Amino acid sequence: MTRILVTNDDGVRSKGIQALAEALEPLGQVVVVAPAREVSAIGHALTLHHPLRLEHVGESTWALDGTPTDCVNIAIAAVLEGLPDLVVSGINRGLNVGDDVTYSGTVAGALEGALLGVPAIAVSLQQGPGEWDFTEAAAVARGMAERVLRAGLPPRTFLNVNVPRRTPLGVRVTVQGARHHATTVTERQDPRGRAYFWIGEGQDDWLPNGNSDHEAIRAGFVSVTPLQSDLTAHHAVEALKGLGLEKGPEVD
């Protein structure tokens, strides 16, 4: 039977992961291993300095006091006892487009699957007015999962899927957007006069690119961006060689 591992960074009790797991159930055996609490923006962190606790919290559902990357590894080692056929991470509350993919625990869950040789998908939903409604995003996730299970993905590649808050006009295959990003840091004082800081999102100035994930969402389309683990700036390799870096230190 097809085995699908589901994780996220919003926590095992998130409505998004529940909607995702339910949508994927017709495709095979769905196993949920997700953080015990919300760990948004944790990126691709792996816990190395303290033990991890795994708790069975429901039928085919486990909570781990770790990161999404931890969840994928523990699920494979201790729950599934082998590789699944697919890893799906989400459904995240909020988009993961452009440079935000580097911060995203949702994206990291799918990345870890790809690094381990498993086809993987990250799914995120744009925030809208009122309560979160994961219906459309769950349907999109199931459709993507069906296609990936049938056709597979290139090695070390995974899909970053973002869904607009309104009914999608369709699907676009996109590239990762880019922006000028200004993070805001607010300094305050606690009652004892000690400084503390809040990091928040500043204003974003997106660079024009009609093929980007950001532009697809703005136009009302589902964005599907193939991402990879290779962070090499291939276009800069020859330029660096031209600087003579391979010649070694000069000797007088």
C-alpha cells in the first residue's frame, strides 16, 4: 500500500494538517508525525543537543517535541520503519513564497523528504479575512499528490505549492520570487528594565517577474515551484575562477 507521511510547522493539532491528512486518505495509508507545538519560521533546523520525545496522540498520528526536519527523520526511523512513498508538509497558515522559503519549517519538511530520496510537496495557504478555510488548499494538495505519486519527481527536487485565499483561477508553474526585504526590530523593556526585542516583518518590495510565485498568487493562481537542495550559485562559478582563487596564495 502507498504510504504518505504528513508533517508541518504549525503543530500536530493545526486544522491545516488535519484537512491535509483527510484529503490524502483516499490515496493510501496516511501517517502524521508533526511538532507537538507551533514552530513556524524554524527553517531546516535539526535537533542535536537534547533527546526527542514521541507521543502517540491519535490514530496514525504522532506528536514530536522537535522540528519538521526532526519529524521526518523520526517518522522514518521509528514509526514507518522505512521510507514512505511521499512526504507532504502543510497546510501552512500563510504563504511561503520568494525568500521566505529559507525560513519556512513547512518547506523544510518537504526538503528533508527530498534529501532522503522521497518525492515531497510543501503546501501553504494565503491568509484571508475571517477564519482559515483549508478546503481549496486540501483539494489542490490531493491533486498534486496524485500526480507526484503517479509520475514522480527528479532526484533531490520537491514542489513548493502556494494556494490563493480565493478559489484559484488555475495552476501556474513558477519560479521563486525575489524581493528587497526590510526586517523590523523593535526594542522594549521588561518590568525590571531589561531590554528585549521583537523581530517582525517589514515592508517588501518585490522585484518584477511575471513567472514568480508571488505574481501567480497575486493573479489568483495556485503557484507550483520546483525547488532543490542545491544552493550553488552556478552562474557565479566561472566568475570566481576568473578571480584566480584556485591558484593558491602568492609567494614573494
